[in-house]
Amino acid sequence: ASPAPSSDAPPPAADSGAADDTSIAEEHTPTDAGGDSPSADDADNSSDADEEDDGEETNDENEAPATIMTTTTTTPNCSALLGWLRTFPVLEDHLASEDDDAASCNFDDRDVVAALLQAVRELYGDSEDESDSDADVDSMWDQIATITGAIDDDDVAAIRQQSNDDTAAGAIAIESFLTALLCRAVSAECSLQKTYIGRIMEMESAEQMSLMKIISDVNNATANANTAAASNNT
């Protein structure tokens, strides 16, 4: 994801990432390089501050665990995937723009799950069922699991529980589920592939890069698994 390289790598590395981004959407201009310079200044200022005031160093150390705790349940991938999910018009009103973490998305709410089911039906070319309007949350999640084949009962339970208790298991289940939806959206099997790719191209450059990395990782893992299977059969 975009934030990680800017903190660990020098400015030239950020420029390289931006070059890749322009191939995804030429209209976006890189902002990572501009962010690296302040990071270097901050490091120098932090060093000076440590010498001048030990109290500020103590405060910085106290703030670090809070950052770590937020990132245990919200990964950059999950944030980008939720941002992508909001590009579905049916979900736009149910997932506000500030809902960039797994804990803030209520996947146990009937209206949200009904909208998600609609999006899933669209993704997989499944016709709407008239009974959807009367379905409860349990039956809608059952339908989502059946249509996608991407989640089991334990995953559904973790995703729904995430709305009440912010857990790593819930965030992982959400990320895995949304990754499956994303890969479906950009696959040749999806009749609306061009529409979904067009929506991705309109997203922020950092989110685009995260989504493309997710897709690439899945494709590589699939290729490796197929190679291993072929080797075992020979």
C-alpha cells in the first residue's frame, strides 16, 4: 500500500511507485514524493526534540501503541477494498466516505446487507429474487455465501461480529471476502468487467495501487498453486 513505502524508503523510491501509478490512471499525479521530504524533516526535528525535552519523547512513546492497535484490525488493503466497495451505487449511501476501516462498517445491519446482496448479484450475474425484500440478515448472508462461494459460516460470523467487536479475525474475514469480490469484478467471467475497471480508474491513486497489488498477489498465488499441483501430478 502507498503509505508504507514513503516511511521506509528515500524519496527516489516514492518516485518509482508514482511512475507505476501513472500507468494505472494517467490523470492522477503522484503525491508520495512530496510527502517524503517532510518525513525526513520530522526525523531531524524529532532528534532535536529528544535532546531538548525528554517529556516530548515520553509522549511520543505513549502514542505509539494507539497507532499499532488501530492497524491490527484495519490494514491498508482493507481500507482500499472498502473504498472500492463504495463505488457500487447501491452501497454508496450505506457506506459513508469516512468508513475506511472494518470496524465502522456495519455488516450486521439489514439495509447494508441487503445492499451488499444486490451488489453481489450484479457481480455474479445472478438475477434478483423477489423474496429479497422480506429476507432477514441471516438468510441474506446465506445467499451471499452461496452465490460467491467465497465465505463459510465462520467467516460470516466473524464479519457480522466485527460490527460489534473490533477484532483481527473479523478484519481478516472482511478483507478476504472483499478480495474475492474484487477479483471477480476484474475477471473475464464478469459481464460488467469494463464498468468495474472504469470505477477503479476513478479512485484515488493510492487506492488504485493497493487494489492492483491485491489482484497481482492473488494471481501470483494462484499461478504458484497451479504449478505446484502440476508438479505433483507428474
